[in-house]
Amino acid sequence: MKHLRLLLLLIMLAAISACSPSTTAAPDPIATPSGPRKLTIMTHASFAISDPVKAAFEQQYNAQVEILRAGDAGEELNKAILAKGQPLADVYYGLDNTLLSRALAEDIFETYNAPALAQVPVEFKLDPTNRALPVDYGDVCLNYDVDFFKSKNLPPPASLEDLLLPEYKDLLVVQNPATSSPGLAFLLTTIAHFGADNYLTYWQGLVDNGVKVVNSWEVAYYTEYTRAGGARPIVVSYSSSPAFELLYANPPLSEPPTAAVTAPGTCFRQIEFVGILKGTTNIDLAQKWVDFMLSTAFQADMPLQMFVFPVLPGVTLEEAFTKFLVNPTQTASLDPQQITSNRQVWLQAWTETVLR
């Protein structure tokens, strides 16, 4: 009988122990995700990455990367600011130096001191707080259709001033600087070249000479440009665009069918950044993605995908870039603080002059 009471007591103690919480118990397998974690990258419309490079990141970190295209760079930033605190994505890529100060003032990014920043040249690191980390750069320049000008026996424009000449009437398409980062870069080029007191006179001259304004680079280059079947043989694009045209020409070509105007002061250097959006619940995975964008694998893939140049030194470029690329010897320059202080005033004045 005594043994029976002891056995019942042991059974009761075991039952109580089983119902009590334990700090050493194994985690509930139901609470552990069985599939890959989703990581959303908010980008501008021109973002591209090769499938094998994207897949390598996903495999390494058991992740599913979703690309959220949010329009041109200006539209993308507006959407990120409107979603402040409840971000639409985990990571933001595509911010450039013309919009950098606005994004930093809105405080939408987490600070992240990525290890690879130590290798990036100082001229690309424009945010000392490391909320916006440099990824790539490119020079925004006028591009023209070589065959068009040959067929018309007309010399292509060699300067900004040439665009005011009557022989170039109705030949130019540009992007709206309020919605497009290349458009804003070109506006800043004209301000640096002609001065803040005279740039509107230049733009009024462009209006009088038939300039066409569209909202994005994609529309300008892939709809309005004569290379895409449009009617405008001069477009604001990048110094790397002719290499793009050569590499993807069908049928193949021996030299680029387009060229860039790279005379001193006619191009603007655009630096693009990545940042981790405040409010993300995937901050550790987001940091890994930032590290990935600053890795040799991504940096080497990027030129042929987006035709911009890596900020990481020592990355090998495709031969078409080195053989046919003409880099501007002197880009247009404005102090970043001057851009910060005057951007909205310049944009408003431009809008009133050009669009109204």
C-alpha cells in the first residue's frame, strides 16, 4: 500500500512538471519557419540583376528576394517617404546624390556600417552617418543617334549651347526633373554650366526650340528616342548607353550606333545608394543584402545589367566598356549643400518656365 501511494505521488509530480514552463525546453518546431524568408527590395524601374547572382544570395541565406519596382528614382523616393515607419520593403536601392539630402532629412534609413565600405573610395561616400551606402555611379550625358545625323548630313551637337540652334529644333527629349533622376541630373548640369541666375533663360530657349519633356528615362529612351522608333535623335541618358547599344545589338554591330556628348561641363556624375528602411522586421537579412550589393559578385554583374559602374575598386569591366566608352574629363559640379538648399526652388522655377 505504501508503494502504491509512492507511485501515485511520483505520477502526480511528473504531471505537474510536464505542465510547468521550462527555460531549457526545445523551441516549438511550429514557430520555426520551414521555408525561405522573404526579403523585399524597393528599386527604381531600371534595376536589374542576373538570375544566377540573385539565386546565389537566396541559396546562401535561405531567402526569397522580391523586387518591388516603384517607378523612376523620384517616384520611388516619394513612395518611401509616404510609407515612412511602415515601409513597403526591407531595403531601398536607387537613391542618388541629387535626392540624397532629402532622403536623409526624412530619416527613413537605418545606420549600417557595412564592412566593405572600407574598400570604397572616399569620393563616393557622401553620407558620413552610413545610412545611405554607395553602390554604383554613372555619368548622365546627352546621347545622340549616329545614323540620324549622318543621314541628314548634320553634325551632332557638341555642347549644351548647340541645342539652341535652329538645326536642332524638335530633336531633343529630356526627363522631368521632378520625377526622374537623370532629368534632375541634367537640370543640375544646366545650372552648373549657365549659373543659377541664367539657367532658366537657357531652358526657355530649349522650349522655344521644341524640347519634349517626359516623366521617365524609360519613356524617353525606349519610346521617344529614334533608336527605339521615336522621333527624337537626342536624349538625356548615360555615357555608358552607347556600350549598351553595342553589346545588345541584333544583328551584332562592330561599333556603337549611338554616342554621348562628353565635352567639359555637359555631364553630371550620378552616384546611387542603398539603405535599410526603418521599420523592417528583417534587419539582419537586410544587412546581408547590403553586404551582397558591395560584394565582387554583385558589383561585377551590375555593369552589364544596369550599365552603371561599380564603386568597388578592381572589378573587371566588359571589353565594350573599356574600348568604346568615352568618359567626360570634367563633369558639371554643384556643392551638395547648394543642391539641398535650392532643389525645390529650382524645380518650381523650372516647372513654371518649361511646363506652364
